Amino acid sequence: MKYAIITGASRGLGEAVAKRMLEEGISVISVSRTENESLSELAKEKNVPYKHLSCNLSLDKEIQEVFSDIAFSLFQKNPEKIYIINNAGMVEPIETAGNLDQIPVLRNIQVNLIAPILIANIFFKKAQNSDTTILAVNVTSGAGERPIESWSVYCSSKAGLNMFTRTAALEQESLGTGNQIIAFNPGVMDTGMQETIRSAPKASFKDLERFQEYKEKGLLRDAAVVGNALADVILGDSVINGQIYNINELLK
């Protein structure tokens, strides 16, 4: 059987990908602070195994415990494939360097960069002694490729995530494991993160009006559209290891 582990699956892109996986008959393990009951209902309807686990991704000890337990449980079942969608992320702090608070800086790096690294490490290690292949997907951002004022921490964490993705892909190829790791840039979506961006103080974020216009002019893509585009990539047979996929290219 195939399994999908999805962080931040309670809403937005994570929810959309989880629903598509369940529709495809792939067992889903949702990892987020709160559970989306509609996923459980859909799983029952489709008669597909589903489980929700709570995990605070800003705590490395909790990450190690929760995901090590997941790995131990799944590899006992000798699954054909495990998809890991590192979707959970945070844009805060939205502030200029020199005015940043330490706690949100550390939390951002932990959730956006350290958590995906630790999760991939756990599963790549466990897969070494099995016939199971891993496909890890790191949800990134265009902010990882270009600077945006007041997003120095977010830009940095996503740039780091991109480089980890590329490097880990090279390593898995050199080892001949068959495991793959890619990144996915979902562009601007109508999600809770966009709400957070639009509520930022104007004094702290000079691009505030541009992001407000995205909503006002209907330029935000629906999360379901983006989620299905991502699912089409990872469920296809032509995944390019180390590639950073961009939604704008996929929906041309």
C-alpha cells in the first residue's frame, strides 16, 4: 500500500492534497495542531485508512518523537511507497531586520526549514533497510528565490529549504536509493497565510497593498486547484529528483 504523510493538512494546500490522496486510495496520515474532520469523513466514505496526529513542528523533540513513531509503524507494513508532503509553514515575522523579535524568528526557521530536514532524515534513514521508496515534497515559495522586504526570515528559510532539497536529491541519487525529494512553489493561494500577510502593519510591510490587491482582484488561486496540480506531479511517473516545481509552469 501507499501512504502519504502531510503536515499542515487541516486546511489550505495540505487539506487539498490530503483529499486528493484519499480519492486516489492512498492512506493519509495528517500531522497538524488541529484535525480537519472532513478528511476523516472522506476516508470513511472511500474506505481508505486515515489517521491524524498532533505535533508542534516548532519543537524538535516533538518532531523526532512523532515522526519516528510514524516511521516505525509504517515500515512494519512494508509499504510500496511513502509520500511526505512538508506543507506546514509560517510567514511571520513580517518585520524589518533590526526590529525582529527572537521567538518568532526561531519558530519560523524551525517550522519552515528544520522540521522538513529532520522529517526527511528520519524516513531516508529508515528506508535504507527496506524496499520502500520515499518521495519527499517540500512546499517552498518564490520568496526563496528573491528578496522581499520585511520577509528576511521567511525568504531565508525557504531559500535554505530549496538548497536542502537539491542537495539531498543529489545524495540519494549517488547512493542509488530510488528515493526522491522535490520542492513545490504554490504561488499565491487563497489561504490563511495570505490572510496573515494582509493583516500585517503597513509600517512593517511596504508591499502590503499589493497583497491586498491579490484578494480584491481575485488573483489568488483556489487551494484545491493548486493541490491537484501538485498531486498530478507526485502521482505521475516523471518526477525529476531535486526539481523545484512552480505552479505557474504547471498550469500553463
